[in-house]
Amino acid sequence: MNRFLDSCLTTILGCLAALLIGLALSLVFAWPVQFLWNWLLPKLFNLPEITFLQAWGLEILCGMLLGGRISYNHKH
């Protein structure tokens, strides 16, 4: 029984660590989204500047819509 609990705890901690790392990476990648949006789009298309949280939401939305995957495996 003790081995089972250790296995469950290890799995839960691993999942929690992966979730926290994914959250941290998404927050880090939100900054370039905000920077590029605020640098280009207000000047090119007269759009408003966005906040960090809006950039984070935009990044998450694009990840969901585009599947979050980029494939570089081109078979010719």
C-alpha cells in the first residue's frame, strides 16, 4: 500500500510541476506578444495597445485555435 501511495504522490507532483512550468512559460511568452503588438499594430492598423494580461489571453487563444503545434516535418 505504501508503494502505491508513493507512486500516486510522485505522479501528482510531476503533473503539478509540469502545469507550473507550462504556466510560467506561457507568461514568459506573453511579453513578446505584447511588445510586438504594441510596436506594430497601433501604427499599421490604428489598433489600441494591449496590456500584459490581454497579451497572455491572446497567446492562449491563438494556442487553442492553432492547436499549439508547429510541425517542421516536411515530407516531399
